[in-house]
Amino acid sequence: MIRVAAPLTAAALLLAACGGGGGSEPTTTSRAARTTTTTTAPPVAPLTGLPDPTGAASGRPALSVKVENTPEARPQSGLDVADVVWEEVVEGQITRFLAMFQSRSPGAVGPIRSVRLTDPNIVWPVGGIFAFSGGAKYALDGISRAPVTLVDESRAGAAMYRDRSRRAPHNLYGRGDALFAKGGTPVPPPALFTYSGAPRRADAARGVTAASAARIGFNGSYATDWTWDPSRRVWLRSNAGRPFTVAGGAQVTATNVVIWVVTYRGGAGAMQAEGVLTGEGRVVVLTGGVAVEGRWIRPAVDRPARFADAAGRTIPLTPGNTWVELPDPAYPITVTPAVAPAGGSGT
């Protein structure tokens, strides 16, 4: 074995010595290539706090549309794809919606109705496009001062149409993409709320309680119920004991419900009632299966409100769509506590 191995070893050394070529030194070590991977988080839609992987929300303004809420107008179209829906009190103590779209565009939205004095106070922070059917002079004067592009039926062109299967005036609808094409600034709009994905639990010191439902006592059949669905982790909307649905039959749901108690200048239900959305007052935030009692604070009409809990900390919303209810202080608000499961500790 020794006699055989020795020649082989010598041959191997000879090949190693001759194999460099051009007199270069043989390479005895190699360095592994270093690869750096950079992960960029997708953009976030400002009015939902959700990821916006397509970037659609980064390239367009907010679109606010006045939507009717009388029985003749139901079921409405488009409310289920709105980022934020505001419910305000108008004449006769009925309610009307202002639907804000930005991360998604509705195929159809309506019935579209007229502007009210509260609307400028809602849309001022986000600007963009304001779509409506017309209005009284005092309301038109108010919205004309807001930093929005106004689109009514007279200047909408193909962006609005009449659905001949429904009776006027409950048959004016808008096309989302065509309304967005009317232009508006800023692009994109600023965020209205603070979002957090952190789990929420009952905390008496901060005014947080586990909740299964809440009722906003708007007048008569306009009283609204929101019920927590733990399997889907959304709040389900009902009116007069029946699910509140959109065209197509789907029940309206919300990731967050903000019950923002406001005083109406002129009186809730008056012809020229105006919701006062600056200053501060009571707020109840429904999110993640809990109700958070706190205060809303908004020093100026061009700034979003801040919601603070009993300890003074900002109340974060869960990323997703939000419904904002604007009841007068005279309307009762009832929160139904959740029953903790046996052996559990609540939400």
C-alpha cells in the first residue's frame, strides 16, 4: 500500500503545480457571495389603514357622495365598498349618508341626493371630490367654501345617470370611475384615523368594555343597531330589527363604528341643521369586539379629530372600513356588554 500511494501522491503534487496557467498562484480559498434582500412594505390606503398592494389608493383623491336613507331609497348601492360612511341627522330627524371612497371604486353608488350644512365639516380634512344632486342656496354656499371639486347632476355628464326602474327623486346614481376622473386634491388624502393591529381587551381604567352590540337611538325607524360577529370580526348593521342590506342583498358590515356625539346648530332635525364637528365631546368607539368610551377632540375644521380614551390615550381603530354615526346628545346610546365564556376572561 505504501509503495502504490507514494507515486500517486507525487503525481497529484505535479498536476497542482502545473495547473495554475500563466504562472498565477493557485486559489486555495473562496469567499461566499453575500446577498442582501430588502423587503418593502406595500403602501397603505389612508382611509382604511389596510395594505394597498396595487397602489390604487396612492394615485387618487377621496370621493365623497351624498346618499339617501329614506325607505324609498333602500336598498342603496355602493355603501358596502366605501372606506368611510358618515350618518348625519337632517330635516325631520331622518338620517342621510355621506359615503367616502378611495381604496375602492364603486360600480354604482346611490341614490344620490342633495348637500346639507354638515357636509363641509365632514369633508374639509380630506378634500377631493364631492358628488351630490343639488341643494338649497345656504347649503351650496357652505360646500362651495370647502376644498373640494363639486360634481352635481348638471355637470356630471356620464358620471351620473337615472335608473328608470326606480321613481324620482330616488333614482340618481353615480359611476365610481367616472366620478374619480373629475379630479380633486390632495392625492392621496390624509388619514382620518389612527390604526393599530394590536388585540384589544377590557380595561376599565381606559373605558374599554367587551361589547356584543350597540344601539344609536336615531328617531323612529332610523334607530340603528350594530351587533358584533366574532367569527367574521365585524359589526353587522340593522334597522328596525331587520338586517340593513345593499343592492344584491348583502348585509352592511363595519370593522369600526365611531359614535361621535355632536350638537346640531339650529336643532337636530331642523331645515338648516348643522352638525358642529369642532371642539370636543363624547365618543364611543366600537372595534375588535369592544366598546371604548372617550372624548373626541377637533380644534379646527381642516384637521381630523382625535379620539381619546378615559386615560387620555388615542383610541386606535382596527384597519378596515369605518362607519361614523353623528347623533345629537338627545339620542340615547346603549351598549350591550358581552358575556364572557365560562372560564374565560372576556375579549
